[in-house]
Amino acid sequence: MTATRYPGKSMTIVNYDGRCIHSRNCVLQRPEVFIANAPGAWIAPDAADPGATIATILCCPSGALAYEPHEGGRAESAPPVNVIRSRENGPLEFHAQLDIAGDTAHFRATLCRCGLSKNKPYCDGSHVAGHFQASGEPATLESKPLPVRNGPLKVTPAPNGPLLILGNAEICSGTGRTVLRTQKTALCRCGASENKPFCDGSHQRVGFTAA
């Protein structure tokens, strides 16, 4: 995955090309730093207070934006609670100490659940053109509070199958309601499950293919 670095005085802002889902948090919250439709370099790290800029970066759900602090700066850390959110008609949003098919460099990611992304397992926005429909408010399932709510969260895209989740996680609706607390589950990534966001085996019925 290509990473473009924009060095500043107190930090270097990193843009991971191909992971952006255009949530527009950056250009709306800090337009002086993240310059929309710029013809060249579109990130100006020193154009705002570093703390405010970092807060904006941490709101990037896909992890397309990250930062590397310079001397004495505090790096991004794992959240106190591992959360997986269902975005309405869109991807699954992860915030945790992630291990995605061996990639452990990120704490934030949006993973495809429509089956159409050309950059699987990551979302590339194909759900929009594909008119994907999936509620961001699935029904609440009975579950008990987890004894530990953080820690490593392993995400394994099964060949031609679902996202296999192993580790402490709270699956939440788009509005933040807890859907399920779990330590092991399988989440649909073919787009055909009738029990979204969970896998119901429909990938076999529809002939879903993905490495």
C-alpha cells in the first residue's frame, strides 16, 4: 500500500493511498490543513495547532490518515475498547489494536462488506456505485459484558468467505448502540447475507470469490 508523507515541524502526516473512503472529516474539520481539490500537495501539516490536527486525523475512520510524531511527541495508541461499527449502506468500521491478514500497522480501518471493492479486504467506495443496501442498525443480540474490552483483534479474510474475527470486540450500530459483545465471530463480506453484519453462509450460494 502506497504511503505519501507530508513532513511538518512537529509531525509528519501520512496518507495511505487507496484506503480513503471520503468520509470528509479532514476537509470539513481542518480545511486549512487538508485542502480539498488541491492541484498538488493537499496536506499542510503546520497550518493549524498540532493537537487539533491530530484530533482530526484520529477521526479518520479508514486509517487513510495517520501521523508520525517528531521528538517527544505522543504516537497514536490503541483504544480502550475495541469497536466494530456497521455503517449504513457501507463498510464495517474497525477501531482496535488490529491485525488484518498480518498487517499490524494500523488502529483504524474500514473493511468491505458489499463484496464489490477492488481493494479487498479494504473498502474502496464501490458500495456507492453498486447501490449496496445494509442497515447500520441491526438488531441487538443478547450478550454479556466482556471481562477485557481491548487487546489484539485479529481479522482474517477467509478465502471466498467472511471476515473471521478473533479477539475482544463490541459490534455497534452506526449510532453507537451495542449489537453484540464477542470474542469470536464471522462477519459478512460478500454482501448477500440475510443476517448482516454476520455471515450466514450466503457466500457459498452466490459464488463469492475473494483471496
